[in-house]
Amino acid sequence: ANTHTQTRSVVLGPPHFRAPMSAAYQGYTQQVYWEGTGKNKASGKVILSYKWLPGANEEDQEVLVLLHDFLSCKEHFDCLAHRLPFRVLAIDLPGHGDSSAPKDQCPTDLREMATGVAALLEHLGVFAGTYLVGGHGGGFSVGLLVARLAAEKPKLLVSLEGSIQGMDCLRGGMARRLAGMAVAPSDAVILREAGKTDPSGTLAHSAGKMPTPGATAHSLFSSLVRWCEYGELADMFLAIPAVYLYGAESGAMHQGTKAALASHHDAHHAEVPGGHWFLAEKPEEAVEALGRLLTAAGYRSQPRLVHREVISVEDIPAQTGALLDNVALPCHQRTTRLVLGRIVGSVLEDNRPQSLNDFGFNLTVSDVPSANWNALHLHRAPEIFMAYKGEFEIQAGTGGHSKVRLQQGDFVVAPPKLLRSFKCASPPEALPHCEVLGQPAGQIATFLLGAPWVQWARKTIEQSKANGAECDDFGGLGRGPAPVATATAGSSATDDIVPRSADQLLHEMDCTQADLESITFRARDQPTVVVPWAQGELTFSYEELTPERPQVDLEGYQDTTMYLLSGDPVRVGDRFVGRDDVFMSPAGGACRVQLAQGSTRALCFFARASLGCTAQAAVPMSRL
């Protein structure tokens, strides 16, 4: 597929509540059905969509339920993945995000929404353990009503500028103005209002996906004002330990808020830069401040270390003879620069990556002289070839009879078992000089998911042995005098890099020209391509930065690799990424990629990974 959204809409059973939540789950959406009560009951069922965001450590098992503000969606909380000492359960309120609204209606009342959320939490078993409830703006108000419905109250309330009293609906603010309207405003009016309210554009984007944002905003903000005026929300807030985070420019820290915090028996509060939408405007500052508040409340977060790296490709050792076919024939001569993981089919001592990270795939950059190629081979996992510098021809199928030509930035996704090979197709005069090879060479980046396993053609193995390669009968390098020291006793060091017997040989898959073209993707089209593997996926996309769109935010819940394909340098924090660099950012920290000062255009290539973890199985679901 060349289109992708950040979430999946699938119907799954309740997760194993006490089992560690894998990183592969972090971007997935699950849905359950809630049958409305009262006047909504006759309107059929509502799909409630939710997703889990992992905690800072696998041991973090307590659940923090988070509800977004009105017109927003659960993705507002993505920057919290891997950052808090809890698993975060982010839920789309009815009529928002991927959750549906009651048939022919928009959600009308906070209590109705709280009933649905409480039913979902009961279904997931959240109420059976210790849990926390929080939310942003009106979502926190719904969370307080959820807490009122629960038999066991939450251990802590997490208010991200939550509304609890009449003064929170500021005079002249969006909630008051909408509540005062006799009829609902048009959708266009609400979308303009959303754009003014949230300068980051997050609210306008999520509101624009709603079927009736005008009617929904009118009914919910009217309900919010009524509930805040009742006083019951403030009573609930004062009865449970709480933390309160607010934006310095929002006006939320008014006299009413100060009085409520002063009278609370166990509350901590902090200010962060920005307005009401500080989590979108200043995610790093907000997450750090929230962590400090939770520490003050007795929850100490120990987030995993984030090794962000900018590695120059030219600084990576360029190995020759690192692959079996290198020594088979001169036409296969090339270098291999190992960025992540391991080089396939080898347990030699120098098979070590330049990066400190492990993203669940192997990444190499090869210098390939004009007209040189690698031998036909296959893997048991998908392999992606991306033309980094120069043009390359990809051959696939029996004898390599199907061919496509890649321009710079184009890539091919070769499925498991497909015979494949690449060849540098640019003339020498169009290529940069490679000092190691002593001649011009193009560069191709190769992503191999999973283990560094390869199956070579029998002819390649025989030619390599004849030329002195120290390999076993299946082409596993390193069976000579320098095997890696970590091979376990009683087993071969090549157990997971090549087949170990004829029974383990994979059947070679052929493909037609049309098949090959269907798995070829062009940089000019800037597609987004998802490669599923095991219980995770590797997503490839392009981002073009211009003065009109000078930045892109990386939310931090996936392992991210970035190449600069063309244009001027970009900046990530205080680091610069140029044409010869690879940027890597593990999951666990949001960051922003933006044009460097003086830059006018940049085309970036991203690979976002959530690989190598065990997800939960789909099971039948009973109706709530």
C-alpha cells in the first residue's frame, strides 16, 4: 500500500492487562462497541477507538487513562509514549477521531460519554487494578465523571488544564461563546475557530475529520459549561490526589484555580510554556514538567536512554570482502558500510554496526562501481533497496529477468523468498569518487528486516570457495580462523545467518515485470509505504521542507531513521544533518526536523520502525 494512517482500525478482544505492552503496539488502534444509554440507546452502537502507549520501561504496568479535549483526538498524547512510568490508554471520545457518534446524532452530553468510557474500562479490566485518570480540557471533565462511575476511585488525577469549575470556561472563550448560541454554528465557523485557538494546527486538523464539528462543538461545550457550573466536577477533583499542568499563556491559572489548588489536600501543579495546547506546541517541555509533577506525587519515571545520532556515511568503515559474493567474482566487488544491525551471512569479528541503536532491522550503505552488482540471493524477510547516490537497476525473479531502474530516492520492497539483485546503472562520470575502491561508485541503502539471514545461489558459494572464502557449505562467512567470540557452545555461529541444511533451503519465488513494478516506489510521488513484518511494521515516507513548510515533528513513538536525499541541510535540535549523514532517533523522545538557517529546500526520506515485539491475538468480543 502507498497510503497509511498512523493507526489501524481493528476489532480486538481485551488485552492481557498484566502483560507487558510491546513497542509494536504503540501506534495501533483497537475498537469496541458501546451501546448508548438514554436517548442514544435507540441510535445503535458506538465504536470506541483506543490505543496503548508503552511506559518508560516494560515493568510499567499501572494504567493512565487519558481523554483528549473536545474536537481533538487520542493522537494528541502520542508524545507521551515511552516517557511516563505508566502504560497510557488513550481513547477517542464518541464522535471524535476513530470513534463513531451515535447514529444520526452528535455526542450531546459529558455524562453520556463518561458512561461509554467507563464501559470500555470495565471491559478492558482497568477498574480491576490500580489506575489513574487524566485528560486535557473537557476530556478531563469527562474523566472526572468516569471516576465517579467507578467502584474503585483512581489513584491519581492528571489534569492537563482540565475544566472543573465555571471560571475555567473563560468569559469570551470558545466554550462560553458556543454555549451562549441559540443554534449550532456552521462547520466552517468551528474550523476557523479551531485554527485560532490552537496555533499548532492540531485541533483544526482533527476537527476537520469530524462529520459535524459545528453541531458537536455546540452540544459538548454547552454541556461542559453546565457541568462546570454545577460544582460537582470541582468536588470530585478535591476528593482525589491530583497533579495539574497548565500553559503559561492560556489564562488557566485564574483565582478560581488558585483557590481550588490551595484547598486541595494533595495536589501538585506546574506551568509550561505555551497556551492551552501546550502538549502540541511544546511537547518536550510539557513531558518533562509532567514527569517532575509525577515524581512529586510519588511516581518516579526512569525513561529509557534515547541515543540520538547523526552519523556521517563517510565515517563508517567501508568493508570489502564482507559479503560472500564479494570474493566470488570481480563484478560483485563493492564496499559495505554497516549502520545498524549486522551484515548478512557473516559472523566475522568486524561485523559491528556504527550505531549504538537497535531498531529491529539491518541497515547498510554500499559503494558500488558502475556496472557492478551483487549476486542473486533471497531472504526470509522483506528487503528494501533505496538508491541513495546514483541510479540503480533492480533485478528480480528467476535469473533476474524482471528489471526496474531506480532514480535517486526511489526504492523497491522485495518480499521474502524473492530472488533479487542490484546493479549500479550510472556511468562513472556521474558518480562520486570512492577512496576505498579507488574509482567512482554509486551508493545504495539496504534495509533488511529481522535477522541477517541470507540464502545464496549454489554457484555463488562454489565460486567463493574456489577464490579462498572461508565459509561453510551454505555460504556462512566466519567458519575460518576468526569466528565471533559470542557463538554459544555446542552450536554453530552461523545458525541464524544462512540455512543449516538442505531442509532449511527456501523455495525461490519468481515475479513478473508487473509484479516488480508494483513494489517499486518513486521519490517524485512521495508515497507513504508500510511494510508489515511479524507483529510490527516499517513505514517509509518522504517529507519536503520549504519556507512555506519549514519543519516536521517526529512524535517519538517509533524508531526513526532519516536520510537527506536532496537540498540543503536540516537541523534536529542542535544537530545538523547533511547530504552524507544518517539521523537516528529511538522511540521515547519527540523532536523536530527543520530547515537550517539559510536553507531553502530539503527532501528527507524517513524509515519509522516498530519491529521485533509480540502483539496480542485477536479474539471474539462480546457486546458491552
